[in-house]
Amino acid sequence: MENSQLSKGREQGRSDIRNERWMKMFQSVTLVFLALFWIGYAVSYYRGIDNNISTYGILIMTFSLLNQEVLFKGEKAQNRVLDLLAKAEGILLCVWAVITIVQLILK
């Protein structure tokens, strides 16, 4: 009986490690894509392509919600570069939200 409990514990530990690795990789990929979406949003805004602006806005909001732990809750990202990128993206999102609200009030 003890052997089966130990083997179940080992299997649970292995699956936890796999899940943690997958989550870190997923977080890294989504942070990089979020940065690319911000760049695409800026280019579309500069060129005045309204359809792309709204599409990038939806993508930015979705990927920001996926990374809310890193952007807003203060968790550290996988490495220093990703952590700085996450903080910059969080600041961009807050500034973007404030500017959007002010524009809606003024119109």
C-alpha cells in the first residue's frame, strides 16, 4: 500500500513540474506576442487603419487578461527581460485605458 502511495506521489510531482514548465513557456510566448500586438497597434494607429486598430485592441485586451498575474499582481516573470517587458506592457495598458476613457468623455 505504501509503495502505491509513493508512486502516486512521484507521478503527481512529475505532472506538477510539467504543468509549471508549460505555464512558464506559455507565459513567455504570450508576453512576446503581446509586445508584437502593441507594435502592430501603434503602426495601425499611425497609418490610420481603423479596422486593424480595433482588432489589435481586442487582442491586446485578451492577452493582457491571460497575463494578469505578471502584469498586475506583481508576480515575477521567467527572467528579467520578460519581467521588464511585462511591467512596460502593464503601464501601456493602463495609459491606453485612461486615454480611451478621456477620449470617450470628450466626444
